[in-house]
Amino acid sequence: MIVAQYGQDVWDALCMYIQLDAEDRAEVRGMMKGLYRHDKYSIQEGLKNA
């Protein structure tokens, strides 16, 4: 179901993520939160891409 909805790359990322320990998972989430600070993920930019 995940592959059908989101694609193989998301499935692969999830499989790698679940193999990490809790500390490394937290680090990955922190990195992802940092990416959301970029303009291309802002609400206004998201509306432009809709």
C-alpha cells in the first residue's frame, strides 16, 4: 500500500529508517525538520506549486 501510494523511494527510505536506533531516528527527524525551513516547503511556496 505504501509503494502504491507514495512510490518505491518512500518505501526504501522507511525500510532504512526503521533499522536505525532511537537516537539516529531522532537525528534524521531533526534533519528533515531543518529541510522544512527552506522556502520551497513554505505554505506560500506550496500554494504556488499547487
